[in-house]
Amino acid sequence: MTTLTARLKDHRGPAYPLVMLVVFFVVPFVIMLSVSFFSRDEGAFFQPAFELSNYARFISPFFGKVLLTSLTFSAAAAIISVSVAVPFTYFVTRMRARWQSVMLVFLLSVLSLSEVIIGFAWSTLLSKTAGIGNLLVAIGLMEISQSFTPSLGALLLGLTYLGFPYAVLVLYPALSRLDPEIPEAARMLGASPIRSFVNVVMPMMRNTITGALILVFVFTLGAYLLPQVLGRPQHWTLSVHITDQAIFQSNLPFAAAMAIFLMLVSLALVGISTLLGRART
Amino acid sequence: MTQVQIENVTKKYGDFIAVDGVTVNISDGSFVCLLGPSGCGKTTLLRLIAGLEDLSGGSLSVGGVDYSKVPAHKREFGMVFQSLALFPHLTVAENIAYPLKIRGVNASNRRVRALELLDLVKLPDIADRQVHQLSGGQRQRVAIARGLAIDPKVFLLDEPLSALDANLREHLQIELRQLQKALGVTTIVVTHDQREAMSMADTVIVMKAGKVQQVGTPVEIYRNPANAFVANFIGVSNLLAGRLTGLAQFTFDGQVINLTPEDILHVQNGQAGTLSVRPEDIVVLPDPAQGQLSGQVSFIRDLGANVEILVRVGDIDIISICAPQSRPSVKMSDRVGLQILTGRATVLAA
């Protein structure tokens, strides 16, 4: 007869990821899910309850527009980051091994920058007094220096900057495994270098590119600081409103409801794009 | 006319010289093998011809036109890569028709041409398969068909058969040769397998350390190697280091070998040299007093199709190969004589 501890020992290996998942994902998620149905108590945060009013409040033209804004910005950031990252990574994988590691280390160091630093660094760079406006004046491209922030362009730039290293890290392994003779074969068959990249390399990388798009999309969806630092109030994303509700309005149930909603919508979008990708192969 | 002229072509990577002043003339419609050990520069030379690498020096002309600066995708060459480099996201027919698509051929004509090429490589009925569903030999043929799709000026193949098992490889060597004959396309194949080169090529170019060692027909190179490297690389050769001591006498290990007027001498009388003789051109005689050389049998092995006898002379083992029916009646440790067949010895520069 095996004792309980012995049986647990047998399952130690496989149990580890399960325990991690439950402790660090399922438990917090269940807490958040329950809070989203609680009622708000002005004096003491929230009261256990089961009401749908938090979700009901969200279903409004205002939040609908905010949700749409969030999704559009993240989608745009994902598309721009990945479009830049695909050729970038391709050229990195064509470099000598030593230069490849230099590039990757540099890129990883960018990852160590928090959203706060990235946000304020760009806001300084795009400012009127200390920014690249002065540089443009110096080289004669502009008459007087001007500020480029806050603006939609500045926000998208920041989000792209945030997502770019992740896109590269997703693309790098697949692109470095690509047989170098494949693009060469395309060239021998008459394709120019650009054409061989578009016709052959890109389609072969389709699943990886989809993966990179999804990662950057989901990742930038959570950016709550960049829209406030680099964007105007109309550019505030759902994440900004969630932060606002949770921290400044102390309305955790509503913030939780919005977070759940955002998660469900992004899960649905990722699911649809994965299904579409599979249907085409 | 797609004669390929390679003039003093050089390729350097930093201090390393991969191809060192190669000059070769490849005539229209011929089948040429670049043969050599790994790292001898044969693949680099092929890539230079393809335009995948830039020349560090020299020039390349095709059909009398300078191609030194023509980019790879404008050369109108066909190429089969070592990895084959078939496109996994396209079907077999789409792979073959890809160069036609680039040239703006419409879909139905592309399809017709792809099917025609699949017939040519004896693979009908697989047009709509995915590349990953094919066997090694089928992939090989598809890659060849794709390389031939545009009727290339020059057809280049980089170790095309190296990934296949021995039987299939021999089979495809013959097929490739027949295909090339039928189409008459100037073909250059890189290989490290001398048997492969001998069975396919009109002309073999033997390379070592970036330099051409010898250019000739397979038989010329086999019968009359230019130096000891070629003699040893192409097939098996007995190499006897000694000295030419008379008008037709070669001294090896204190024994004088009388040469015949038909033997080929690359050195002058009195000079040191290496006598090269093929195992099938040297006969073991039971009587040590007969023949040009004597020694002691050190090993005999019967491989069925032929018999190998190793005879110790001085500090080397001379290999003799004969058919089982003409096997001499000798056994291990016997003193025996060795006779070189008339005209089959070559004395190379030492």
C-alpha cells in the first residue's frame, strides 16, 4: 500500500508547474474575478456580494470607445514593432556569431528598462526644450524647435519601443534556424533579395510572426503609463482607466470588472487569430 | 553558347585564401565535376560562379559575356543546393514553378511546365504533394527539376547526392548524367566523392587548398595523375618514393624497377620521384625472382568480387588487386615477385 507522501513523491515533477500555476495565477485570478462581482463600499474598499452592476457600468459608449482605442493602439504597436523587427532580426541572424550576441545583449538591456523610464525618456526626447526638435533645427530641417509630445505618434512610438525587443526575441530563434540556402535558392531562381525575403522567408516564418504579433499586442495592452505620459486624455487606454479606478478612485470592483473584460476580449482576439492561422495551413 | 571561362579567380576571407588564382575553361554542354577534399575551395568556387559570393580577383565570363558583376538573380543559372533548399510552404509543383512565377509566366503555363519537368525527373503524380511528404530521393529530383525549370544557361549542383544512401546515389548519378546529356546544359557539380566524379563527368577538376591540381577526363586523371595528391585522392594508388636512376630505371628501397617506354615520367634522370601505380595494374607472381620487385605477402583478403594482396616492400605495403579467377597461388608470409603492367606506371615529381 502506498502512502500519500509516497504517491506525492511520484508526482512531484509534474505537480510543480501545476502548483506554480495555481498559486501565482489561478488564486489571484479567482480573487480578481470575485472582487469584480463585489459591491463598492466608499468607506472600506468593497463588500462581498454578487452583483453585475460593475459589468453593467462598463457597457457604455464611453468605455466601448476606450476599449476600441486600447485594442487599436496595441494592434498598431504590434504591427509596427513586428514589421520593424522581422527585417532587423533577419539581418542580425546573418551577422557573425559575436556580433549577434552583442546585438542581443544590447536588446536584453533595453528589456531591463521599466515602462516608467521608457515613458519619461521619450517624453524628454520629444520635448521642445531638450528634444530632437533642437537637432532638427540644427541640421536645418526645422525653423524653430517644437514639442512632439503628447500626441498619438509619440504614444505609438513609445508602445512600439516597448514591444520591439519582445518581437525580436520571439523571431530570433526561428530566423536563426532558417537554412541560409533557402533565400539563396530563391535568388538563384531569379528573385531579388527583397523578393526572396517577402516570397520565401516571410511565409516560412508565418507562425512565428503571428506569435510575435500576439505577444506584443497582449503586452502593450497592459501599458498604463505610456498613454498618460506620451498621449492626450483621448488616447487613454483601458489600462489607464483600470489604474485610475483601482488606485485613484479606490473602486476595485469596477477595476476588476474592466480587467476581466479586457482579458476576455484579448483572449478572444488571440484565439480568433490563432484559428485563422491554423485554417490557412 | 554557354562556355564558362574562369580567369585567375580568387576569393579571400580576411587572410584566408579560399580560392587561389583558378583558371579553367568549361566548354559548352559539358559536365564538369569539381573534386577535392573538404575545405579545398570547391564549394566556394561554385558559389563564385553562381554569384552568391563576390570575386576578390579575376574574372568570370559566360558565353563570352563578363559575368563578374552580374547579381545571382540575374544570371539565369540553375542551382541545386546541398540542403536542397526546397521551399516548405509551397507544393512540389509550386516549388518547381517558382522561377517561372517570378518571370511572369501565367498559372496554367507554369503548371504545364512543372508537370513536364516532373515527368523528366521520373516523378509524375506528385505535383500537389507537400515537400515534407517526399522521400530523400524524391526531394532530390524535385530540386533538380526546379533548377532546370528556366532552361538555365549553366546548371550548378553543390554535393547534390551526399545525403542519399549509396544505392540511390549511384542510381541518381546515372540518371543525372543521362538527363544532362539529353538537355545538353553546361553542368558543374561539386563533389568530394571521386567515384561520383568519375561516373558522371566529362571533365574532372581536382582541387586542393584553393588551387587546381589537375584538369582532365576521368580516365586521364586516373591513368595519368599530375601529382601524388591527385594519384592518392582519385582511387587507391601505390606511391613508391625513390629516384629515377637510369633512362628507364626507378630505384625504390634498393631495388631497381625497369620501366617501359610506355610509362609516363614527370621527372628527369637522377631526380627523386614518386612512382605511382594502381592496385589493379600490379600483379603478384609466386616466384620472387620474377617481376620488377620482390617482397613478402603481409595480408590477403578475398572480397568476393576481387582479391586484395598486400605485399611488404621496404616500409610500405603495396596493394595488388586481382579477380578471384586470376588469384596467384600465394599465401601469407610468402616471398613473391611484383610485376607492373606495361605502361601503367607514372613517375611523379617527389
